Amino acid sequence: MTGYRDPVYDPNAWEPQGRPMRPYNTVQWLCVALLVLSIAAYTYFFASIKGWVPKLLFDPMYAGLPLLLIGTTLINSRREGQTDLAPELAAARKRTMLITIAACAVILGAALVIEFTGAN
């Protein structure tokens, strides 16, 4: 294991990750339950707005969002390694990405010129 004091330490080194590992462990199943509770809280909130159920004193921002964030984060705590399904297309994907970035830069530059020169 390399640490920050090793001469080969690279803080920007990372490995692309795939989908969450299967089968789920206990923590991941607990987080699935948190996600279900979050969805239930939002469903109850919207049903109370429609008048189908009695309105409780809660806002979904405080009831559902924390459960949703914690559940999603912890489900993704164990992930598989990423495998490229088409490594022969890597060069084409890179070229397409560079062309897209260049086009966006030209459009953004033109928008900035128009904005700051006062053109109508």
C-alpha cells in the first residue's frame, strides 16, 4: 500500500468503477430500506398535498432527502471494477470528446464576446 510519503504516490490516481457489487451485503440492504423509506416519505407528502391522507408536519426536504442521500451513498460503497466493452473504439471516443469540447469552447467564447461587447 502506498501512502502520501512514498515517492510514487499519485493523489489523482483512480480506477474507473462499475456497478454496485452483487450480492449486496448487510449495509447495502439497509440502504435499500432507507431508499424505500425515502420514496414512501415523498409519496406520503404528495398524497397529503392532494388531500388523500392527513397532512403531517414535515417537509420532504427533512424527511426524504437525508435518507435518499445516505442510502445512495452507502449502496455505492462497494463497486465492481470497470471493464471497457469496446477498447477498439477508445480512440474514436476520445476524438469525439475532443471535438465536442472544442465546439463548446467556441460557442462559449462567442457568447462571452457577444455579452461583453454589448452587441444586441
